[in-house]
Amino acid sequence: MIYLDNAATSFPKPDKVYEEVLRCMKEYCANPGRGGHYMSIESGKAVMEAREAICSFFNIRNPMQLSFTKNATEALNVAIKGLLKAGDHVITTTMEHNSVVRPLKTLEKELGIELTFIQGNEYGEVDIADIQRAVKENTRLIAATASSNVNGIIMPFRKIGEIAKAKGIVFLLDAAQGAGAITIDVEEDHIDMMAFPGHKSLLGPQGTGALYVRENVILKELMQGGTGSNSENVFQPEIMPDMLESGTLNTPGIVGMGAGVGFINSFGLENIKLYKAMLVKKLHDGITEIGGMKLYSKNDINHNSGIVAMNVDGIDSTEISYVLDKVYGIATRAGLHCAPMAHAALGTMKTGVVRFSIGCFNTVQEIDLVLNALKEIVLKTQNN
């Protein structure tokens, strides 16, 4: 199998991730922060080490402002529903995943919040001036993706953060496709909240994610329960991260997430970016050379986090993805990718797109095999 569905979940993981998860499970996997015995203390130390490593990766100065979640979707729901109130106005973009759109639309229906969706260009890139013009007196939140999960386009999130900071508006970054793929610095990018998963470009296990919340942003917790702290109090602790971390944490997953970050650091994020960008360009240029296909992604490192989105002329994306899998052993993702507004912006609502999402373990030889497969598919299509 040639695995090119890394935007959904990265595969394979670094050996260190497998090793550390297994070691945790076999040697010390007790409840972190819930007991005074050796195994509980070891679990607590492992969680804290992972928390600190992840925070350092994003230049989060206070590790206590990072709460672990089961995925980016949960983190986004906690951020959006914990912040907004009736009468608030939110600015977002048409390139957002349903993990942003659905919570916002639900609050629009239930609370009457106001929503403004910023339309992008033919690739979905937004104009900063459009965001500036959309700001109102009651604008409480700007929510934007770091990079589209449909076509990999990188949003100008640092400039968005600058606008939010200047206007006193909370800026929420959906880093599902950015964390581990592009450089993100919560200080330099003026990010107030950031949601991200562990199982995509951070190379950790599924069932892991996190939410960063800047100290001056006050959220209402969505869930209450045991935290291992302030147990005498019948109300949820107000301190971070406890207020957002009720219940037993996914200790093995968090350990694996930390190991994934360690792997990225050992090679250097910039080196991984350059390698992936080379593969993206090779695939993009090869598709252009073959012809008979339409591309929806850019092919340079500054505008693409690692995705080539395309369609074969006249063929539904699901059919192409099926043939790639069954005939050629190539794993891709077709359809609407849980982002219908993005497809509406790209003009692909009826067909979807075939998404090739490249990871750091893909090879030049694999890209050559993909291009040969696409060439055969196009030739067969043209001859029918």
C-alpha cells in the first residue's frame, strides 16, 4: 500500500512513538495525578514531559495553558462553545472544516450569534482586507484554519492574528492541518486559542489532541468531573488545565504524541517541510505534464502544507479514489472531506476532489508509481 491519506491520519508513525506507547502501557500506565504511588507518579511525570515538549514546539510559555483533548474537534468545540455568548459576532472563512462550521452554526441557531464567512480566491486564500472590513463592534472571535484540509492552502494566519490583537478580538486557530506541518508560534502569530490533533502531522496516536488557551481568555467548561485536584469542592476547578481535563487522560496516547514531537525535533521541522514540498512539487508537476486533470492546490512550500487535490476530467472523485485503491494499492481520500463550504468555494461540490496528502515517510519512488497510475487512468478514460 502506498499511503497518501496523511491529512486524515499520518501513517506510519515513527518507531519511537510505538516504543514509548508500549513502554507506557507495560511499565507505568496508572492514573496520572490521581495517586501517590510510584506508577501514578510516573504517569504524571510522563504527561507533564509531553505537555512541556508540545508547548515548547509551539512557543507556549506556560504549559498549564495547554489542556489535552481526544482530538481537534473536541478542542474546537470547547473553545467555541466555551467562549461565545448571545449577541457575539464571529468572523471565519469558507475554507473551514465542519469542526469549526458546525459548532458555529449550532450557536447561531441556539444563541443567535452572528456569523460572517470570508470568501477566498480560486484556491480559497482570503484577503486580509476582507477580514478587516468584516470587524464589527460586537466581534468577539475570529476563527480560521491554518491550512485547508481539502487542498492544503496555507492561510495568512499571522496577519489575521495581528488584526485580532489590534482590535482586541480573540483569535482561534484550527491547526489540524498545520501542527507539525508548518511553523506555528503562538506568540509571533498572536494566537489566543489553538486546537490541534496529535494523530496527523505531529505523528502521534489517534485519540489525542489539545487546546491552548491564552491566560487572559476566559472559557466556560463544557464538562465537569474528577480532576484529581480540589476534590473537596463540588464545583469544577477554575485553574488550567484542570478545568478542561475532567476524567482519566489518555496517558499512552499523550506519551506517543510527545514522542512524535520529539521525532520532528530530531529531524527539524524545516527539513521535513522541504522534503514534503519536494514530493508535492513532483506530484503536482507530473499531473500537469500528463494532462487531462484539474489541480486545486498550489505547488510551493509557502502556500501548501502537503496536499495535492485534483480531479480527472469527467470522472467523479470517488471513482478515481476507488480505482487507485483497488487496482494500484494507493490510499487517497475522495469526496467532500467534511468541508462542504470549501468545496463550494473551489467549485467542486458535485464531484468532490481526490486528495493526495503527503507525509514525511513517503518516497520519490512512490510518487513515480502514483504518476504512472494516473497516466494509465487518464489514457483509459480518454480511450473510452
